Amino acid sequence: MERQLHSSQFIKEQSFPFWIKRFYHDHEHVPLLHGHDFVELVYVIRGEGQHVFEGHYYEIRTGDVFIINPGEVHTYSIQPGKELEIINCLFLSDLIQGNWLLDLGISQSMDYFYVHPFMDKRERFHRCLNMSGPDGARALSLLETMIGEFDNRQSGSETLIRLQMVELLIMLSRSYQQAQGQCSKEPVRNQSKHMLIRRIYGYLERNYDKKVSIPVLCELFTISSRQLNRIFKQSMGMTVVDMLHQIRIERAKHLLKETDEKVITVAGRVGYEDPAFFSRLFHRRVGCSPGKYRESS
């Protein structure tokens, strides 16, 4: 049975939802199978092993980078005589806010954060992003600088870490886009449309617990509301609002099963200020009340 790790165990300041540390693992010292309520970015500094993710085993090696989403279950498997040195970077999506992306004009440059982590699980890890050469050295340098800033906590450290995190994610996204372009056989026009849908879906997944509006999405992704609704429904089979409700309800189901939090608390954690509305919506989509769902689980 897996452990459930909570952000409060690592992140002590709500205003700065970030934590980072270097780890050494060998055959006898690997973390227990676990899930968590934060985003985890892992960089393999050296060594080799297997990433045990959602019941499947994936080979990992020096330079590999991957992101684990909240609710996903994972650990590592290392053969006797082998070792794995990694950097673990834990954060909440609040660390990188939408208005930052808008002000910096980089909402189209964050695909490794908004697209790759929400692809088919096997595709994500069979095509693990590997950073080698100058790009790998730069990625490692950014992560080590963040460790130094996080440990020393000098004036301006939080701002520098946020900026370095954005730079790292843009670098990873650039490498990811290049790899996708080489692998894809779709026409460029279709690639662009599908990538836009994936970006919007990823943004909803990252920000389901916040106020998300159509005008904000239109501004972030430079698209009209009419076009947004048309292409989203065409590709996903539902409206943006319906998709947001679906993501929230799925997350609520997970929280009801894995925690003892009150229904009113769960409603707030998935983005609903009105618990009565949440309960009605949950019943309509799941077929029973949140309380009954918890009992049956």
C-alpha cells in the first residue's frame, strides 16, 4: 500500500510553495511507494535504475528529467551494486502564476509543464526527456543554484528561484518541442491545433483549484472565445467549462478516498466556493453524494 505525502510536510510557507533537495539512492535505500498532492520534478544527475510508476517499470539514466503530477503513485527500483543520484524539486502550481506567464509572454513556451505531464502515461515515460551536452549542464546548473538559494535564503532568493524555475521549464519545453517535432507525422497545421488544445487542457489541470475564466484563457493563449469553445469541443467532445468540472470532480473523488477531510474542505480544495453547488454537481456526475462516495470507497 502506498504512502500519501502532503505538501505541508515539506513546504512551510504558503506564499512560497517550493522545496528542493539532492538525494542518493541504492538498492537498500529507495523511497516507499507513494503519492503526493504536489508537483514533483526529478532530474537524474548520475546512475541508473528503474522508475516504478503506476505499476509499470521504466528505465532511467543520467540526464533524464520527468514530472510526477499530484495523485500519481511512484518509487524507484535499483539493482544491487548500482546507485542513483537525483535532484527532487517539489512545488505547487501557485509557484508559477498565470499572470506571470501573461506578463512575460511565455504561455506558448511551457509545454513540458502544461502538455507532457498529461499525455498517455506510457508515452510519457517511454519517451523520457533526456538532457545531455550543454543543455544538460545548464539544467543541472539551474537546479544546483536553486538548491543554494533555497538553503541559504538570502534577500531575493524566492524571486530568483521563481525566475530560475521558469527558465528551466522553458529549456525543457524547447527540448520537448524539438523531440515532438521530430517524432510527429501530422501536418504542421494539425500539430499546432492539437498542441493548443493540449496546452489549454494542461493549464486547466494545473489550475483547477483556482478561478479559471474563458477571458483569461483567451488572453493567455491568444484566441477568441468563439474559436476556443469551437476547437475545444471539436477535439475533446465537451466545452472548456465541462472539462474543468470533470477535472475537479475527479480530483475530489481522489481526495474523498485518500483523506479524511470534510466535504466542505474538499469542495474548497478543488475550486468550489459553494459546497452545496459542489454536492449537487458531484451527485449529478457521479450518481451519489460525496459522503456516499466516500463510504462506498
